[in-house]
Amino acid sequence: MQTWCILLAAGQGSRMGAHATKKQFLDWQNRPLYWHSVRTFSALPCIQGMVFVFPGQELQERKQELQKLFQLEQPGVPYLVTTGGTKRQESSWAGIQALPRECDMVLIHDAARPFVSPELIQEVFQALKQGAKAVVPGLKPTDTIKQQGTSTRTLSRESLYAVQTPQGFAREALQKSYNLAMSSGIEFTDDAAVMEENGYSVQFVPGRPENRKLTRPQDLELLQDPMEALLQSVCSSFGYDVHKYGPGRPLRLGGVPIPNAPDIQAHSDGDVLLHAIMDAILGCIGQGDIGTLFPDTDPDLEGANSALLLSEVLALAQKQDLKILHLDLTIVCQTPRLTPWRDQIKKNLCNLLCLESHQLGLKASTEEGLGFTGEKKGIKAMALLTAQRQPRPQDSASGACGIQDP
Ligand code: MG
């Protein structure tokens, strides 16, 4: 007794849209998608060999690829390669004809179902071994299903199954049924239907919700590892600003007026802390700095309230779905003493940025009398921002599976 797997990888993937690579050949974790099914099937002792059905126009390329992958991973099963047709039925037929004589049970699997589990394959195999001629994984629909005719009617969910692969068959019965089907000219949507047409009963084993078929472009998101997606969406950015002390404007930090402090020289209100924060946010969305966005040559910005400028920057960030996760701030100056104002500054920043207290760190330091801050010539602020970006559609497509755009 020998059981072989026919892996159908000849589909054109027309519902996938404009992707240049057919879905079964998309790169996932450095391997073509179909290879993930090869690993699952070949690791099972019940599988004695594999037949690959590839599109004719890519046959040579795919054969070479297979040869490399077999050398690299040594799946330990013999394999054969054949060319599929334009319809699924033709591809299955090609696969069946390529089976070696000693094979007497067949599992036919869609290469676009990379999440098939060893348990499901075993269950299909066991049912065949116990004498079933056709075995199909079926999932009961969870939605109510209606049929539209001259009037609509509600179908009983009890009797309905959404059908998956691998579908298992006794080889002889399958071959006979296909012989008849191919000469009848009738088109069938799955292999079990060919058996039904020839009077065989089909046995169901429970399908698996995770055994999804990748059909539409958005299904490719299924391939993305959640941790990888999270890491790709997190970004951090640094902001830095300095202002000189001198006759000019009263000192404000984080939107809070600081009395009895040196004046600040600035075109805007000179809020060094808000400026560092704005630069950090702009860094995360790849939009330059506040000097470009709000030039100090713009007469309208004379004495501008930096809290209002911040709201403009936040609006830009929101357009790119940037969500601030954390902000760590350090103000450096020899004078004034900031301890009395620290809580008020932090509270105001949390309000301006819609952050919780634990999401914002605020530190104040001196430089021990050194440098321009030590000489009380000015003040500086630094901001380290951590944020989460929603991946844009083109990011997620290329990031998820390394699709090469034409
Ligand atoms: Mg500034």
C-alpha cells in the first residue's frame, strides 16, 4: 500500500489581482508558499511520495527550484513533476496520470492552503485506510445560508459543508471516475465531485478553520507573523532643540509659563521642550523638522504659540495613523530650577498629547556648570519618542511575503 500526495500548484490565481507572482509561489519565510505544504506532508510516515503539478509556462523554472529545495531540506520522499492545465480538473487529471503504478491511495491538496495540519492529513489517511473511497475535510458553515430562486429559502446548516483539501481517494476508483469525467466534458469544482458523479459516497472528516485557502490579496496578511508585524509597525525618533537666553520672550516649557526665569530669544514663543517633541514626531512620520514646517522667516509665526504648532504636527501624525506609545523627555539647564514646575509641565504635556502619566517621562538636569547651559547662556531639550504606525497597504504586502513588484 502506498499513499502519494498530489500538490496542485498550477493555478493562475486570477482573484489575487495584479501580483506578478502566482500565490502558490509567493515567498513566505524564505520559501515558496507551496513548499510549506511539502514539509507538512513529507514529514508524515503515511506519505510515500509527492506529485507536483506546475503551470506549463513555468515548468523548467519550478523544476530547478524544487531540485534545490529537495537538496537543501531533504524531505525524504520521492517526487515527480507534471504540467497542469488551465482548469483545476485538468491539473488533477495530470497529477493522477503521473502517479506511479504502486500508489493505491491519493491525497490531493491545494498549494494555496499552506496551513494544513499533520492531524488533518492523518485523519483523511485513516479514513481511506479503513476503506472509504473518497474522504473530504468539511467545515459546517457558521453563517446562515440562503438560496435565492424565485423565492429565497434558508438552507439547513446541518446538511451543509464548506469543503477543504487534502481530499483523499482510493486511486483506482478516482482514476476510473476521472476517465469518465474527462470524456464527459462536464466541469467539476473539486475532485470529490468527480467521484460523486460516478456514484461513490463521500466521507467527511472535520475540516479546520485555520486550513484557509489564500484567494484574495488581503488573505496574504494571514501569512504575516503577528510579532513581525508588531515589530515592523513600531518606530522611534529623537528630537533636540536649543534656545539662547537673552532679552526676548518669557520662558515657557511644555506650554507652561516659568516665572522668574531668564528670557528666551526666539521667533516663535521659544518653547524648547515642545520644539523637541515636534521634531521627534516629525521624525517618526518621515517629515523633516519644524524649521522646514514653520520657518522662522514667516512673519505669521512671530511669537507663535508652540502648543498650536504642536496640534498641527499631531494632525499630520494622525493622517499617517501614528499612535504615540511613549515619550521620554530631558530638559538641560543650569537655571531656572525646574523641580517646582515639573508636575505641571508633565500634566500639561499629557493633555496636549493625549497621553497617560505612565507614557511620559520628564527629567530635568544640569550639565554641572559646563558648556553653554552651565554658563547659563541657554537651555536645551531632548525627546525620545516611541510610536506605532499602521502599516500602509503597500508596506504590508511587500513586508509580509517579499513580493517583488514588477
Ligand atoms: Mg526651537
